[in-house]
Amino acid sequence: MRILLTNDDGITAPGISSLFSALSGIGQLVPVAPATVQSATSHGVTYDAPLLTREITINDEMTGIAVEGRPADCVKVALQALWPGQFGKGTRPDLTISGMNAGANVGINIIYSGTVAAAVESAFLGVPSIAVSLHIGDPSKTCYARAAFFARAAIDEVLKHRIDPHSVININIPRTESEDMPMPEIKVVAMNTAAGVDQYERRQTPMGESYYWATGDGMQFAHTSMGSDVEAIFDGLITVTPLTYSLTDHQRMDTWRERLEAKTAHH
């Protein structure tokens, strides 16, 4: 199995190198990731600037391609240009794995996430994908290697089943702050859809102009639905959420047909 490995924290981030190590033996891993941190860039893509690429050695076991672009850019250029050049015209990876992100991507954060966007871009293009994120508590205590071990276990469970080409599976690992932390339970849960509780600190420039600096950890929500991904990650569980990228509200299609089509059909 050939796997495209990407992220949004940048190719030198500890999450992607830890996941690379944990995925040893699963298949041929090809890292193509942003050259710099691209957190919360969502599904932005680049059209008005060149996507510079360079080969980079991360450690003794991991080399990859750094892209001066966003996570979705990395997947687009990897699947449409880099991959055919490396493996031959017409070839594609069997799977894309995006992560491991430093920070949980649950609830509304899924919408903002560059990690998830990279996975969604892959699914757009017909390559099934898995996004992996880690809930961070105290960054100085985070055990990336142990968290990546949990991620590998969850990925192995997912891959026991067929993933459709246009599918995205979103996995979140709970806070992992000890090397002997026991394996958490895996729970399949829905995305919490409440708005985030955003906080901003008002500051002033030396010229007296006001500006606002985002504060908080991004994990506060207006409310938490019972059985949602937010509730489960705070309960210390590994969350698994299948995602779809179609934004059509099918439940309201007939309502809008009745409102609009009948009235405009006679004009």
C-alpha cells in the first residue's frame, strides 16, 4: 500500500514525524507537507503564487517534500504532479493520511482545520483519507510517540474495512501525557455543531491604534451535544467520525423546490 502523508503543522512538526515512525510497516509512506505552519487555514488553495517544493530530510528515517503552500495545495500538487512523476503516469496513492495535528479537530474546529481540509481534498480527488489529530493539554507533557501508537492502532482498525474512494475518516486522540498511558477506547461519534466560544484581547499599537488578539485554546463551545466528538474527547476516548464534503442540505431540498420552482415555472 502506498500512502501520501501530509499535515498542516508543517513537515518538521513532531506530530508528522511521530506518526511516520508509528506507521512503519503499513506501506510505503510518501511525506508531502507544508514547509511552514498552516494551522486553521481550512481549505484555502493557492492560485496566484508559485508552489515551491524542495526535498527535506527530517530525521534518519524520514525524508519528504516541503511545499510552500497550504495543506490542500500539498495534496493537490502531490496527487496531480508529484506522485505521477515519482511512480509513473496514471498511478495514485491507495490512501492519504493527514496528521498528526497538534490540537484536537472536533466540533466546529473541523471546518477550520487544515488537517481535515487536506484529507477532504484527497477525497475530492478520489483517494480515501484519514485525518489524525491529538488533543493537547500541557504541551511540555505531550508524549507524541505514545499518541502516534494510539493513532496507528485506530488506523489499523479502520483499515480492516473498505473505505470508499471519496470517504474521509476523522480520528482524534485524547490527551497523552505519559509513556505508559493505557490504550483508550475507540468511539464512533458525530461532530458537535455548536459554535465556538471565541475570545479576543484588545490591545494597542505604539501609534495608539486598537487591534484584537485571539485568546483561548479553541476547545470551548456554546454547548456540547450528548455523544458528540467534543464530549468523547474530553472523556479521554479516541474519536472516529466519518465526514462528507457535500454541503447540500438534502432535508430542505423539497421545501425550497416548493417555495421557488412552482412560483417561477409560470413566468
